[in-house]
Amino acid sequence: MSSAAMKLANAADTSSEESQSLIADMRKAVNTLRSIAVEYEKENRPDKVKEVEKEMLELLASYEDCAFLAEAVKAVPQIYQPSDQPTDFKKLIEAEVTKIKGNSRVSGHCQQLVRQFREVVWDVHHAGQPMPGDEQEELVMTSTQRNILNIKCPITMKPIIELTDPVRWKAYGVQTHI
């Protein structure tokens, strides 16, 4: 590895370590916001709860950006190609961020944090009750119907779109009903 590449790798490691500290602080802030929202919910102040949720969503967007950027900066030394022309590191990092966004689990983690936030707020006054949207509703068939190989139940021979309480049997990939 050349001297320039070595310096780049060291700078990327330092930057990544500093980013990880910031990311950890952001996680702590999300937990603090969750606690604040619970207190507002206990005081029956839904306007304040919504305000805190909005702030948490903004914080999570920054969290995602920071995580993507930290990962991209750390990856740059491996993809850097020395040349006679000046390197546009901003462009290189942006391309890496775009690539990482497509393969990352960070967004799923943030969605999980939002869900947890809403659950703890809901539990203040509705402990033990399912959140709206979590009730067990009938299955809704969507446009994936045409991708299903078995269009009829192998037991009753009814079309699967007419089944009530359908169950998918993973071992055989068939759909039946109870």
C-alpha cells in the first residue's frame, strides 16, 4: 500500500471512530426522546408527544445519514485508485453512500426504533391492547396472486382467492385453509 493510501486509510479509520461515537450519542438521544414522550403521554399531552415524535424522526434521519457516511468513508481506502489526476473524494464518497444505502440494514433498524417509540407511548394508556393496525385482520390478496403456483387448494380444490383463513405450508409451498 502506498504512503498516500496508508494516510487515507488512517484518516478514514479516525473519522469512522469519531462517527461511531456520534452514532452512539444519537441512540442515547432516541432513548431519551422516548422517555420524554412517555411522560407527555402520561400527562395527556398528545400535541407534545407528536412534537417529540417529529423530532425523533428527524434525529433518525440524521442517524441514518451519519451511519451511511461513516461506512462510506471507511470503504474509500479500499476503492481508491491513485492517478495523475486529482481525485474527487466528495464524488467518490457520495457514490459509496449510494451503494451502501441499497445494501444497508440501517433503515430497517430505524423503522424498528420508530415502532418501539410508538409502542411504549401506546402502552401508557392501552397496555395489553394491540396497536391500531396490529389487529388480526383478514388476509388481503394483492397483485402477487398471479405469481402463486397453486391457484387452487390441493385439499378442497377451491380457488385460493375464495379461501377463508388460508395457511401456507412452507415444506411444500402450497396454500390450504382451515
